[in-house]
Amino acid sequence: MSETFDIAETLDVKGASCPMPVVKTKQAIDDLAEGSVLEVLATDSGSMSDIEGWADGTNGVALLEQVDEGDVYKHYVEKTD
């Protein structure tokens, strides 16, 4: 079960395949204030590892949670600075 986050913005990248979910996530997170949480909705199963890898290797962001709902993958990314 997903935790509850204070979502600042939801990014819908359903139907997009690699690398677009990561590219769009980076663009969206850049526009948010520090401490804001971005919810990313994707249908590409590769987004689970792609967004995790991007967040692990990127300063200023933290991957809070990922949820696999079968046909939709939800990612919660916080801008940390």
C-alpha cells in the first residue's frame, strides 16, 4: 500500500517509453520548489528501474516510493535541493 505524500504535481507519461519518462521527470522536477513531491504515472515497466537509477545518480532528488499497480507504475520523487 502506498504511503500518503503531499503531491505538488502529477506528471502523466503513460504511453511513453524509455527514455521519455526519465526525461520528462527531470524537466518537471526542475520546475518544483525544494521539498516538493512529484508523482509520476507511467505505463512502461522499465520506468521502475530507469527512474530509480536516475534518482540514485542525481543530486537534489530522492525517490520516496514506487508502486506497481499492474498497468500503471507510480513513482514519487522529492526535490531535496
